[in-house]
Amino acid sequence: MFIIKFNNMVRNKWLWGAFALLVAVAFGASDIWSSASRNSGESERIGLLGGKGVDPVQFDVLVRMLRLERRAEGSDEEIRPREVWELVAALRRAEEAGLRVPDAMIGAAIRSDPSFRDESGAFSAERYRQLLAQVDLTPQLYEAIYRDQILLGQVRAAVAAGPWVAPSVLEDRLRGFTDSYTLCTATLSNRFSAASSEVTPEEVRAFYDSHLAEFSEPEKRQVAYVSFRAADYADKVGSFEAVAEGEEDPVLDYYNDHYEDYLDKSDENEPKMRPLEEVRDEVVAALSKEKARDLAYQAAGAFADRFLDRDAQGLVPADFARLAAEDGYTVRTTRLFRATGDYPVNFKVAPDFVALAFDLGGDSMQDLVGDPVGAGEEEAYVEMLVTNVPAHVEPFEAVSERAETLARADKADRAFQEAVNTAREGFVRGLEEGKDFRELAASLGLEAGTNVVFSALAAGQDDAPVPEPRQVARLMVQLGKGDFSGDCVYAGGGAMFFYVVDRQAGDANASGFVRMQMSRQMAEDAGANVWREWLKANLESMSPEPVEPFDGVSDEAAEEIPED
């Protein structure tokens, strides 16, 4: 099914977070995900596609999905509106082509999902609704988003299916990967060091002026704060055992809401809920911790309200510590911290803590104190802005010693790079004149090594005969007998060039083993290229009329997505 079967989501934290966010964004307001409302003309702020409005909710969901994919890949590349429009256009093309996902197909998939079965193993409509409700999703909306994603997948499968990879290209790539190379290496030692690089005062000042970013300091803030630990409220939680007649059972509710914590996964294909009677003590303990966190956050809110309501008009910053002491709390003060990459408090709460600190500022206590952060965590915080240090570039006089150190290092690096370029040019010129690689290395002041036999298949081995074997292999597979590497491989503080003395066919068995994997990978790469090019062409064929230029970053894309 789309993104999940629910049991798979439980095992995959990223998918669960992505799904929960997607649901919150897409379905928080209304039932506008139905196909009938997509092109209803309510899309003037986004633009037109083929003369029809682009649904802003659909656009926003796709932006967030792309952002989540980038986060999973560790990429910070900005999301451009054009790529979102391409996906919208692909979905529009599926509708025009008459592609449909039968209701029976969706129903069968839902009924076969073990996450929606009761203890007897039968599909439970009640459990189905309960699990969807946990992520604010109705069955109708769940099935609608599932249907749309299946359509997008079908379009991609049709467009990118079976790309042809020329046998000659495959064989050439395969030979480069499996052939055995005899290499002669030559290493240029880095004899340049910052310590031995002399710089004049003028050079230091010039380095400072051209590298101001090296000496810039971002805006920093310092806050005073009071922490409210859930552990301090554990004895105030009370009992959950007694439930009055006709009232809901909080233990049962928690058990149902956190079903994934009480699954018996001994059978991966058929995970089942452990009976409440068996796990009741675990549920009560977990529920007690949750309630303690709630009480801590409520206490934080009550303390913050003393500075945020109308009665706080006459309060001054000194009253923050005074009132905290009266209530029995301890005030702490952070160090100066930046808006990104700093964690002045508990890691999980730090992003919200830092974001709030950079929102505070003004003349009154209502501006200097913010609402508490840390809801649902082991510790909640109320903070008050103490110091704001604007972003600035440190003056040269204050950083002259550091500038000199960096200028020395930069001069040494540039000298080494000049030596590398001189050696490369000398090799290229000398080899064109028919000179011997070893003799050239000696004349250029490089140390030639003994010949080594190497193949790309050995690049992952710990005992590879060359330094940085993966980098060597990346250059080597494109070369033949008598070829020079051209680019160098930086290793051991120096730079290594190499020359292909000989190249022989690799082991036939190894070729057979690798061919299938390489063919599949090349086909996938080719299919991905076809899909990307089709998305661009398809969008242009629909004469898009965006309200904002494609080259900008969308407002939706600029919005930060919370940490998991």
C-alpha cells in the first residue's frame, strides 16, 4: 500500500514520520483531496496547468514529500517549484489517460494488511478506523491518497520501463570494472607547510579582506530559563486503576493509541497485539510517564503565564528570577548560542528552544518571555531573553593572529597545488613526446613506485595495493594500456599520479557474476534519466502558467519541517 503497511511503518521510523507529517498537512482542514475538487478553480495563488487550476493543497503535500526525501538522502538542496509542477503534471496526465485504480484493488489490499486484523486474525473495520484516526485520517481520505500515489507510480513505470542499454556500452563498462591493470605510480610529496610559509602584513590583510566569511560571527542569543522535569511530577500522577461506570478507561485508550508498542512480532508476517491483561503493568507505567510529562508542561505554562498576561505589565527582567525563586524553581543561564547547530538544552527540545529564543525581543516582559517548549518531552522549559549579539564581522585587529595562521595555510596550499599542476603538465607533455613515465617522474621530482596489479573489484579490500583504492579505480576504469591518469589522487599528504603499463581481461567467472548486477543498475539509471526528461517535457506540453517564476524557491518549500 502507499508508504505503508502499518506494521512496516512501525519498523521504519522515517516512513512513519513522513506519513504522519503528510497526513497532518494534507488532511488537517477538509476533504479536498477528492478527485472532483482538484481542478475546481480554487488554485489562483498557484497557477494554471493546461488551463486548469493547480490544487494548492496537492502542491504543498508534494513539496513536503520532496523535502522528506532530501532529508533521508542527507541533501540540503532547495526544492524548486518546477519539480513540484512536474509531479502535478504527471498526475494530471494519468487522469487524462484514463488510468484508474479499482476500488476492489484497494479494498483487497486493506483487508490483507495484518495491521488491520483483530486477535483472531480477521479483518476488523473498527481497528482499521482506529488506526487511521491516530494519524487524523478517515478511510475515505486514506484510500484517496493511496489511489493518487498508485497512479503516479504507474505513470513512472510506463514511462521508464525497459530502457535499452547498448550491449557495447555494458561490455565496455564491465571490462573496465573487471579487467586487471598494471599500474606504475608516482607520488609528489607535499613539502609545503604553513609553518614554513612566510607572509607579509600586506598578504595577511589581503587574505582577511578576501575571506570575510572566515571571520564573521552569526547572530547569537543568551537566555535565562527554568526547567520543569517530568520526573519531578511522577508522584502527582495518581492511579489509573479505578474507572467510574460509564467513563472511558485511560489504560485501554493508551493501549489502543500505542498499539505498535505492544505488538508480538515473533511472526514478522503476522504481528498480533498482545492482550491488555498481559501488558497492563507496562501500559500503566508508560501512561504514568506520559501524564507526568503533561503535568510538567502544564506547570511550565502556568509559570510562563505570570509574564504573559495583563498583570505582567509592570514586571522587569529581574522579576524572572525572583518569581521563580518564590515558586521554588532554579533559574539557569545558557551560553551564547547560534540559530543553527547549537544545543543549549536537551537535544530533543533544542530546536524549539533555539527557535523561540530567536523570536524573543522587545521592551516588555511579554516580548522577552515566551510560551513553554518541550510538550510531551521529559523536560519543558520557559525562557527569557538575556542578550542579543547581532551578526557581525570581527575587526581585523581582533583576529590578526588567526588571519595570519590562515593566510600561511592558504599560501602553503596554493604552493602545493601549483606543484601538482606543474607535475601534471610535465607528465602530459613528456608522454606526448614518448618519454618513459619513470624517467619523467624523476625529472619532475616525484618518487616512482614499483608496478602494482590492481582491479576495480579489489577497490573495497583492506589490503589494496594502492592508497585510496576507490579513487584510483574511478579514474582507472576509463583508461587503456599506455594511458596517464591525468588527475591525481590525494593520499598521505601528497598527490599520486599513475600510468597504465598494461591492461588484461579479467576473470570470466567474475565478469559473469558482475554483468547481471551492472546491467540492472545501468537500466535503472537509464530509466531514472528517462523519467526526469519525460517529467520536464510533459510539464512544458501542458503550457504551465505559474503565479511565481519556476526559478524561485516556493514559500511552501521554505517552511521548515520538524525533526522526527
